[in-house]
Amino acid sequence: MNVFEEFKWRGLIYDSTEGIDKILVKEKIAAYIGFDASAASLHAGNLIPIMGLVRMQQYGHTPIPVVGGGTSLIGDPGGKSTERPLMSKEEIEANAEGIRSQLGRFLDFDSKTNPAIMVNNADWLCTINLTDFLRDIGKHFSIGSMLAKESVSARLERDGISFTEFSYMLLQAYDFLNLYEKYNCVLQMGASDQWGNITAGIDLIRRLHGPGAHALVFPLLTTSGGDKYGKTEKGAVWLDAELTSPYRFYQFWINTEDSEVIKLLKFYTLLSRQEIEELAEAIKTEPEKREAQIKLAQDVTRRVHGDEALKKAEHASRILFGEQVSNLNLSDLLDIFAEAPSARMGKSQFQGEGMPLTELAASSGIVKSKGEARRIIEGGGLYLQNIRITDPKQKVPLENAIEGQAFVLRKGQKDYCLVRVSE
């Protein structure tokens, strides 16, 4: 199998230029994808193009990730309803450094045969003379063809577009030209909404060097609500552990619907066709085991955050199914139960032997009264730190709190309450 067939069976080819399938069979080429640097981190939606480069390298081609330190100063109008605020050069440079580090987790830059090459387009976009750019590059673009591009026409129909963002297409085309001339890069890949910008680069190269440049774009994955994939109600699912914890990252994938998980396994993992087909069969025969979701969450979390972070995320996930919380630190505990009901108690309420558990349960709101707490304990349905309580008279000393600051109460199987202890 070659990389084009690999992309095809995974459902990753939305469109491509004629002949690229034959080139990818006969030749080893260089291919690039640009990554916007307007945020401090890449997000889950970026993983499809990243894995596109990973697969190219896997099949012997040379991947070139391009960090958009230059283009991010301008802003891509595609997919935006309004023009975004301009960021400072210092902000963009800091973001670009973080993104370079994240991309380094996926690609082999030390390969003896086809090492990945990482570049920042600020190196050429921020140094070119404006009049030279307009003479050498701008003259090859007609206003009519630019207005016909979807990324531009859609904005014009809504709120209009500034010359700054209108010029973005020329900058991306110039990227492709630079990479073509310096690295013999003949293929640009990206999401389907980048087709207009990519073909603009192909046209520029054709005018200056003749035919030879190509495009291949992936489907733009969206949620059921129509938003770009990789976002939740709380915002983007970031690859930076400081912005989205490994636990929340793991939970994002493990909560995938049965109807979507096979597609995501094809897009986001390197699992073979046979492995994915077996997981598809498991969904039909034993959906309650959620084997496909677990495999997806494990594979993506390991690739992004490493084995140790995956182990911690899996442990944190098991807490919700009854594993004891005693060996968790406070930060992980707060992350796991961030969306659970919570209550606050003062330290003084735990003086001496501690607060009676029935009082703690009633005060937290997980039960309506001390009497109800007593009945639930006698029925074996109340848990403290995920340990079943059998004595209705049990008291809760502060020393049993996680780092002296938190208790986890559970009623039945899934009804949790996080109790925070303060001064």
C-alpha cells in the first residue's frame, strides 16, 4: 500500500489535484502543512493535518511542518465571520515556539532517510521588501480570481474584508513558492477550507516554474452542531497540558459516540485496517465495553502527552467508577470533579474527632437530611473517598481530607459531591 491509498481507505481525501496519486506511488516527495500561530497551543482539530504529515513520513516522504509566524500576523479570513484582532509580533513568536515544541512530539527530525523539516514562514515573510513582493508576486494574481475564492467571497457577503486579510492568499501562495524552490516541495496539504489558498500557490508556481505543484486536502471535521472538531462547551481541547489537562483530554476522546468512533480511529490513529475493523465489530457485539473509545483515547493521549500522563488519566477516569481517591493529589481531584456539585465547609466544623458523616452528607446537599443519610448508609449506598461507609455514627476528621482540603462523597453509583474545606 502507498500513502495515497492509506489516506483513501481512512476517508481522509476530500479533494486532490490530478496526478498526485501516481506521484505518491512512484516518487518520494516533500509535502508541507501550515499551522497557525495565533494561539499558544495547537488543538485537537489540528491533529488530522499533523497525522497527515506523520503518515507521509511513515511512507518515506519528507514532511515539512510550517509554523505560521508570518501569516499569523495577518490572519486567515477563511472560516471567520469577522476579522480577528491583530496580535503583536512578540505574542506570535512566543506561540510559534510552543507550537514547534508540540509538533516535535509527532515527527522524526533525526531520521537517517527522510527527516522532517520544520520552518517558520516569518523567516521570509517578515524580511521581504513590499515593492519587491508586489512586483514579483502580486502581478501574478488577478482581483477577479481572488474574489472568487470561497474564503474571500463568504466574508464579502457578510461583513466585508480588509486589504490585510484579503492579502493572506498571496502570502500563503508565496510560502508554497519558497518551499518549492528551497526544498523541492511539490505538495501542500491541509483542511478542505484551505483549498482556495493552496490552489493559489499552485497557480503561482505554475506561472514561474511550470506545472509540478499539487494539493491534497482532508475533510473539515465538524461536530453535530456544525463547529470545527476539537471544541467543547468549555472551549478548545488543547494539546498543551496546562490548557487542557491529560485527564480532560482523555475524557474528550473516550466520550465519543459509537457512530463517530470508527471514523476518528481512522483519522487520528495509526491502527491498521484489521485492528479498526475488529473494533467496529466489537461495537456491534459488545457496545457496553466501549473498546473502540478506550483504544482511541489511549492512542491519542499517549501520542500527545506520553505514557505516564496516559496512566494518570486512566487512573483518574477509574475514580469515577469507584476506585479510591486516597492517592490522588488535590489538583487531579479538582480536575476530575470540576463539573460535579460542590459544597464548602469550614475547618472548624471538623474539630476534635471530626464532623458526623450524616451531618456532612446533609450539609453538602447530596442527601436531604441526616435521617436520609443514615438510611442510605444502612443500605450500603453512601461512600466517602469512594469507600463504602457502614457505620451511621462514623465521624470524619480533617486528616482524612485530600491534602487537608477536599472530600468526595458519593451516593449510589454516580451521584457525586465534592466538599471543599476552607479556613
